[in-house]
Amino acid sequence: MDKVKIYGAGSIGNHMAHAARSLGWSVAICDPDPAALERTRHDIYPSRYGQWDEAIELYDPADAPTGQHDLIIIGTPPDAHMPLALAAIDEGPKAILIEKPASTPESELDRQVFERARAAGVRVFVGYDHVVGLATQRFDELAGTDTVGTVTTLDVEFREYWGGIFAAHPWLDGPADSYLGYWRRGGGALGEHSHALNLWQHMAHVVGAGRVVEVSALLDIVTDGAAEYDRLAALHLTTEHGLRGRVVQDVVTQPTRKWARLQGSTGYVEWAAGYAPGADAVIHGSGNSAPETEKFTKSRPDDFIAELDHINTHVQDGSTSPLELSRGLDTMMVIAAAHRSHREQRVVRLDEAEPYDIRGMAGA
């Protein structure tokens, strides 16, 4: 990768711009709001990274160059992801990265984007960066060992008060001021903290359990004026090969808990983000023996640098990635099923839904 275009000058756009510049790539940020571009230049970027990088170009999207970029990053609210992805495919980049969640629970463009990208030979990734972190890589290594034995269940929780999000976006007064307060736009606990669901699905694939085919969900829906969002989502999941487990996501818990546990017949592996300041961890043990804790030091900018480096590597060698669009859209299918399960108060089955098949994609 040499040239990157980023749609969205909010928090994620700044993170991605810094990560791309750290890798030596040229960067153009596009946003239709002049105030957002000014915040990027004078506030967000310099406050996070010490000073503004004059090499970064800022554009209104209508004025931005097209057809010149190796990677296009879509860091806008989720309800704009799929329309922008269709336009980005037409530009012919090597790859597109869509920030999570990939779309919205009621999107009608997901499969169109998937099929058009495959036909055009454009790799598309979704920004669930936790699945490519060092702690997750170690978790994956241990999951298939005698430490665990036969897998019996899997739990993942991302429970985090979303005040930190609003602190990073001080121009927002609360959930109603952005997509965050509207589940139909991709907000709420299910959308914003869908790292947990995606991580559960990733870990299920790692242990050979396959795709989620059954969803039972309980949501705590808040209505506040025009805003309507789930502040708590509790999901029970079953995969095609019979693994059962639980995902809990919320926007109210303080202090934050981002945690996973894979339990087996002989032992367990736990994953913990933010286990200690500046470090994630993997804890594993068997029987009644004392657990072993392995820490993985990293900073917040490191997450995004590693994500872009991962994408660059997989584009260059043509290999498949856990960040593939197919995985991100599988997560959207479960999110949509969870809303339906809650609304209809029943178990929703996905085993008859057409999966997003990556055969024919690069490296598959």
C-alpha cells in the first residue's frame, strides 16, 4: 500500500490516518463537514499524536481525487458504509476497510457489496481489530491444545460505558446526537460493541465449531425522544457443529470488562483486553493447577497500526483473513437475528440463510 483515502474525519478517521502515516503511506481524509476537517487539523490529531502532520491532505468528498488509492477506509456512521463501499469498489483500489459494524441491521445492500467486490477482485475487510491482536493470536494457539481438551462452551463480554466515546467526541451531547443512539443506524450496544460478537464467532471458527445458526436474544431497549437503542444485549448462540455459548454487550458498565473464556474438558483459556494499563492478557490453566498469565503490551495506536499492517500483508500474499467482509457480514446477520429474536420473543435460526461464501476471493 502506498496511498490511502479515508472517509470520515471523526475519531476512527484520525486513528487510521495516524496508523497509515506510521507505515509510511500517504493519506487523504474526506469529510463533507468543514468543521470536522478543522477539528482534525487543530484538535483531534495534534492532541493525540503531538502535532498535526502536514503531509495529510484534507478534502470535501466532492473534491477528493478518485481512482488513485490503494486502500480506501470507510470510517463514517454505519448507515453510510454500504453506499460508500459500492462507490469505493468502482474506484478500483486494492482493498477497502470498513469500520465496524459493517452496516446496519436493516441494510439491503450487504450482499450487493459482497458480490460486486468479488466480481471486481477488490478485497474488503471490516475493522474488528481485536481478532488480529497479539493476545487473540495467543488465544488461538492455545485453543486447540491439550490445555483445553474438548471444547464445551464459549463466553465473550464487552461491557463498557460509552462515556469514553463521547469524551472522544466532545461536540456530541449524547447518544441522540449521533448514530449511537439509534439501533436502526447501527448504534446501541449490539452495533457499537459488536467486537464481542465478532470475537465469539472468530473463536468458534478457530475451534472448528463453524458458523452461528441459532440466536436467542434479550435486549434492554431505551427510548429517549427520537433516540432508540439497546443499552444491553444478551445473546445465546449455537453453531452449526453444536457449540453453545453466550455474548453480552452493554454501554453502561463501569469499569470496563472486555473478556472471553473458552472452557474445555481439561482446562480453559481466557482473553482480557485492558487487563493491566497498556496490556492485554491471556490466562490459561487446567484442572486445579495455578493459572498462567501472559501479558501483551500495546498502546491504542498500536491496534490500528497492526490492523493496517495485517491488511497490507494479506492483500500482498493473497491469503484469507479473519477481517474478511464475509466474517463482518456474518456478524451483521447475527445482529439482525438478535433484534428479531428480541422483538418476536423466540429463537431465530440462520442455518437456512445463504452464507457469505469467500470462495473465488483472493487467496480463497
